[in-house]
Amino acid sequence: MLLHPDEILETIKMVSNENLDIRTVTMGISLRGCCHPDIDTFNENIYDRIMYYAKDLVKTTDEIQSLYGIPVINKRISVTPIAIVAESCEATDLSSVAQTLDRAAEDAGVDFIGGFSALVQKGLTSGDLKLINSVPKALATTSKVCSSVNVASTKAGINMDAVSLMGRIIKETAEMTKDNSGIGCAKLVVFANAPDDNPFMAGAFHGIGEPDCVINVGVSGPGVVNSAVRALKDPTLGEISECIKKTAFKITRMGEMVGKEVSRRLHAQFGVLDLSLAPTPAVGDSVASILEAMGLESCGTHGSTAALALLNDAVKKGGAMASSSVGGLSGAFIPVSEDEGMIRAVRRGSLSLDKLEAMTSVCSVGLDMIAIPGDTPSSTISAIIADEMAIGMINRKTTAVRIIPAPGTQVGDMVEFGGLLGAAPVMPVHKFSSAEFIARGGRIPAPIQSLTN
Amino acid sequence: MSSSRFIITVIGIDKVGIVADITQVMALYNVNIVDISQTIMADLFTMIMLGQIKDENFDLSAFQKAMSEKGAELGVEVKVQHEDAFRFMHRL
């Protein structure tokens, strides 16, 4: 046998005991050919286009899952940012487009559909504004639709008018989904430097430079990395980095194989493989737990940013060697509600919002799945967004904010979302006002880092 | 997918007749055993086989179902996975 039994058992253990999975096979579909002034025709075009490409997505992915014995947790679709294709629609309320996306997702059998999005880093068109204003209703009347708005980039700076607007939209979305703890906000992300080919939700959309149809794959495996690090006997940090790199390499290879085979069978282009350590509420499948395995008593204490930097970098290096298509976000996610170690750290008082913000300067995305008190002013939410966007803009990286001002909750309450979204402890925010700063509006100019030409 | 070879793993508490019963199902589905290894790891019976399938219209899901059912009968866990799942991870 060319393969050693130990190698075979190692792979089997990763899947059965350590939650290695293909987190998502996401089909990106261009809707650029669907534009129409009449919104009903536009919706029809969208539905037909999605069903044309995605009709066999779930069936094919299920076949691959059983062929390789590797679980594929989610099947998803991402589409061209709706603000772009809906620009010429005469209607002002675009929530029916979200409902169309929801219906297409349901009929195609996928778990989520992303792309109810707008890219407004330098300014808002009337189409962008229509889309953003439709977001609360869109998220309140659909179950599978995800929305994202890119409000900043290293090249354009930060659109503070959009930042201000998004603070209000997040509050409104929470209010409109208050019967479900503000769950609409769990499907809404505000970005800086949003990638065009990210397969992960809630931020996935099909970028404007992408082809008609593409397959992007997201692989995850914090549990595998956690076990590998914990198996080391008294390691140096260099040895930990080496171990994470090797583990990331193995996980990425698995995603590469699945991505290539799914795209071959669906006659679609293979876009990117995104190796992101995306935690789940399962015990041990936790990024916080990996940081603690490196020697921190509790995630969030001093040293957490350094440990996360080591982790994120080693994951990228291992991934880059394993596939020539590594892209998207690739690194470590640090959502609170989806990670049992993060939840524990918040509850025992070792992890604060400020520390999370610091950690986002070295992780792959940003402030993610954080619940804050329902009475937090929208200007404070906007200011949290502005801080996070600044980190992304200056460091030439993607950052994002997915925050839930859970209606009727106070610091210390737990907010249940269920499934992969988990449960979030409500965290305190600063009491001092940012309202005047946010009300100034305008744009924070592009930084000196943008002058690369 | 580069071949029609599958890795079959059988893991569970050892008892008389596991190999015979499992290979009988394989014979029924015309799956040829290319290689086989068996060991006891941490008190668990562990058998790994490399099986080859010749038939182009092979019904993989029916075979997987039959193998799982036989495994459940014997109190062991049986998995049938394409060899690429392991080759991609451990070989370049």
C-alpha cells in the first residue's frame, strides 16, 4: 500500500474527532446580464440565472462528500453586488430582490446566498443608497440572504457618510428582527477591502472582475490545529508555528481536491480556496483554544495578539504552499458567538471588545459576531465600525464588523442564535459619546499607503 | 479523480469473523482487494484495505450503504473513501 496506515488513520481522526470539514462550497454567479428597469422582470431574470447555474450544485457537492468521506457543511451561492445590477431599476424598495434571492436559494437547496451588497468606499450612488436602505426589510423578510457593504479601502479611504448610515441600518435591522434576538445583524457585514472571491458568509459576493460562474471553497479546521498544537511536548514558538504550517498544508490539500473535483463536474471555473480557521460552537473547535494551547491562561489576556499573529501567519504559509489558488480571507477568524473558547473568555472577563479590536489587526477579518446592549447608540456602532475600517485601510487588509445590538439585552445576558451562529454574551461598549465625530461625515482620505503606483 | 481505487477502513472492537463478513460484501459488489493491512491499535481492531473497482457504472452509494450496514451488524465502523482523500493530503 503506497499510503501508510498511520496516514490514513490521521485523516480519519481529523474528520471524526477534530471537526475537519469543508465548511462551504460557494458558487459565484454573475448577475450582470440581469439588469432591467422593471423590478419584476429583473427579479425573474435573477431567479432564472441563479437556477441555470446552481441547479446541480447541491447534488454534485453531496456526491463529492460521499466519494471522499469529507463532510461539506454548507452549500452557498454568491452573486454580483445587487446595488450594481439594480442600479437601473425604477423601484426604490429593493427588498423584493432579497426575497427572490431567498427563493432561489431555497429552490437550489443551498444554505445561504450572499450578495445583497453595495461597494461604497468612495461614495454612494442612488442605487447604492436604495440597496442599503432596503437592507433591514430584506434581512427581516428572508432567511438565507446575507448582506454586506464595503465602506472603506486602502485606495479610497473611509466613506464616513456610509459608516454613519450603517450604524443606523444595523440598529434598524436589529429592531426589525428583535423577535429573534436581532439575528438580521448576524447576516450583515460592514467591510474594508472586501475580497471579490470570499466563500464565507455573511460577506460573500461575486466580485465585478469575476467570470460568469466560479466555484470557491472554504475549508476549516481549528479543531485539527488545536489537537496538533496540544500534542506537542513543551514546544518552542518556532515549533508551534512549524506544526500549524504543516497542519494547514494538509487541510488545504483536502479543500483543493474537493474544489477541483466539484468545479470539474459542474463545468465551472475553480476560483479560490480559502483556508480560514472558522470555529464552531463544538468543544475544541476553537481559535481561542489554540491561543490557550500556546500557553495563555485565557484568550484575551496579554500576549493574545502575538499568539494570534503567529497562528494567522502560519496558516497562510501552510495554505500558500498547498494550493496555487489560495485566496479569499485565508487565516484565522475570531468570531465570539461561534467559538466556545471566546465565549468562555468573555464570560470569565479575560476578553474585551478593545482586545478583540487589537486582535483584528493581525487576524484574517475583524470584529465578528459580537453582541452589544440593545440600547447602544447608532453613533457608537458607527464609531466601532470606523475604528475597524481604519485598521483595514492602514494595514492593507480586509477588516469587517458584524455586530448585533441585541434588542432588550444588557451586558452579561446571553443571546442565542442557534446552529453555526452559536450564542453570544452581551459585551460592554464605551459609555463616552462618539456622536459628534460621526456626525461630521465626509471621507477620511486615502492613506499614504495608497500611493503605490 | 485519478483512479477508481478506494480506501476501506474498518475500526471497532475485535471479534471473530469481521474480515470474512466485510470481504464478503466486497466480493458481492465485485470490489477487488489490492492491499490489506490489519492491526490492533489502542484495543481497537483496525483494518485498512485498498479496493479497486473495475465497473464504470459502479454504484458507490449502494456499496457504501451495504458496507455501513454490515459494519453496524458487526459493531464496527466501516468507511469507504476514494483514495485521493488520503493521497492529496499526504503525498505531493
